[in-house]
Amino acid sequence: PYYVDLNQNLFLQASLHSSDQNLVVFVDTCVASPDPSDFRTVTYELIKKGCVKDPTYFSHSSPRSSVARFSFNAFSFAKQYPSVYLQCELVVCRYRDYSSRCYQGCVSRLKRNSGP
């Protein structure tokens, strides 16, 4: 566990360890939950499909494309949940592959069915 005060800035970093220097790490989705085994019932979205949902979420620059850095203010799920657990989905893409998910950014549009 990592202990922080309420509203304290929490800084996170995800690093990809690979001999391939042409890879990019992208933070796609981060969801918080008071239950480490259930990220569907009681949740709080920080970022979803590259779209920032929490006003305190901030993406930081990094010295390498294989490192993703971000921060947000620590929060709680009411008084009955003393802990918050974080689950993030990261995407790894080829550097400068502009058609990849890493370069699409926020994906908020819904896909429509082309049927009748």
C-alpha cells in the first residue's frame, strides 16, 4: 500500500522495459475502486479511452516514449471505504505509427451500426 493524504497530488509512472527503442506507451484507461477485485460496481474513472474524466488528472512529459507519467489528486470513496485501488490499461504502439491507438488520443465517439 501507498499512503497519501486526501487531495494530495499522487504521481505515477509506467515504464516499458524492452530492447526495442521504437515503442510508445499510452495511458488509455484508469479506473479507481474501493474493492481490489471489483472494478465494475463502485468505480471512479480518471481517464477512459484517452479522455480525461477527472479534473485533477494531468499527463506529464517524459524523457522517453517508453515511459508514461501522470498525476491526480488523492480521493476517497466516502467514509465506509478506507482504501482506493487503481487499475490502468496501457497501450504499447510503434513509435510514429500515427494510425495506432497511441496517437488517436481521446476516443469519445460511438461507433454506429451500418445496417438498416
